[in-house]
Amino acid sequence: ARQLKASQCSYCPKCFEFPLAVDNGAELQPALEEKPHVPFVPGHNLNPDGARRFYELVRDRRSVRAFNATLKPPIEVLEDCIRSAGTAPSGAHTEPWTFCVVEQLALRQAVREIVEHEEHINYSARMQKQWVTDLRPLQTNAYKPYLTDAPYLVLIFKQTHGTTTDGRKKQHYYNEISTSIAAGILLCALQAAGLCSLVTTPLNCGPALRRLLDRPPNEKLLILLAVGYAAEDCKVPDLERKALQQIMVKY
Ligand code: IYR
């Protein structure tokens, strides 16, 4: 392995060193297989209409807490949505996510039991009074019928690390950000497919849900998504969103 001077990085035009010659000791392996780069052929046509249509699509997404318990969307549609989520960028292309799709009623009931038990403690003791007050307009509480009414629950786990082909620990850089981006893409895909969803982040439920689904300890629950069609009598809070001028600053 080559010694680096304190002022010299492993590779940049300034240091003018080529990275492949650097520190490629037996114990170091790149997370991603080293292969020649291939040409990328981008679309050159600006598509402002596409941006507008995408906005109009995602604008109508709402967090739904009342699901139709008798109508189940085809699993293939959900699979396509998760395929889209899997296109998210990730740290060193480690793809540090697992999407567990729970369809079996007995398992959804078990998830609900775990979540309702913990949420009861959350709402009554763990969450500060101000937090519970802030949630009042959303009309949420520890009672979660949507967890058994929704035909699918998608439990999104971030993988804190992976395993190399020779069984060693593989770093998963930015696993939480990467998995959150994938979750965002999943929400858009579900919306594009005409499905409704609810993002929940059940406090203190991660370990029990991980064990319920028999997931390994390197997987930590990030988001629990309920997915399905909205109930006929579903109501949502009359929310407004911040205007562009409030969320974007131009320089
Ligand atoms: N996880 C709880 C509480 C909750 C917290 C926030 I911040 C919300 O925006 C909504 C709910 C629950 O699901 O009820």
C-alpha cells in the first residue's frame, strides 16, 4: 500500500494520482464491482409539461387513515412501485433497504397489536404534551384500525450494514438518507398507480416488528407504510401547503 502524505488525497487532479494504484490491499474491497463505465445517453428534450403533470399528480397525494378493508389492489402493482423505489440513489450504490410487504391478515393483526401497545404508551407518556397537541388537527391517536384495514403494510427497513461476498461487514454509507429517498419515490409511485398510503414512524416499535418479521439485526425499521384504497367515507384534514416562494430561495 502506498503511503499518502498528509496534504495529499487519494485522487484528485490537484494531487494527480490515479486511485487504482492506491491502497488496494487485500483487506480493502470497493462496495461496488469495478467495471468500465458505459456511455450514458440522456434525454436532451426539456419536458416542462412532464414536470407540471408530475406536480399535479403528487399534489393530490394525501395521508390516508381510513382504508377500504374489502378491496385489495393487485400485488403486481405494488411490486412495480417497489421496483421504482429500488431505483433510488444510495451511498456507494449499496442499496441499503429492504421492503417487507405484509399481506397476511394474522401478521397485520400482530403488527397492529405491537404498534397500538407502544403508541398507547407514546401518546400517554413518552410524547410531550406539546407534541400530542400538535397532532390534534390530524385526529390521530393510539387506535390504529388502518393497520388491519389496509390490505398491505410495507415495512421499510434501512440496512445499517451489509455483507461482502466473503462474509465481511460492508459499510452502508448514508443508509438512512438513501432509504428515505427510496421511500419518497415509493410514495410517488403509489400515487401514480392510484393507490393510497399512510407513512407512519411508530416510536419504539422497531425491534419488536423486526423480530416479528424475522429480519436480521442490521435491519432497522425506518417507516411503516399502510397501502390500499381509501375507504368510501374517508376524510382528511383540510391542509394547505407552503407556497413555492416559502420553500424556495433563489440566488
Ligand atoms: N406515530 C404516531 C404519532 C404521530 C406523529 C407524527 I410527528 C405525525 O405526523 C402523525 C402521528 C402515530 O402514528 O399516531
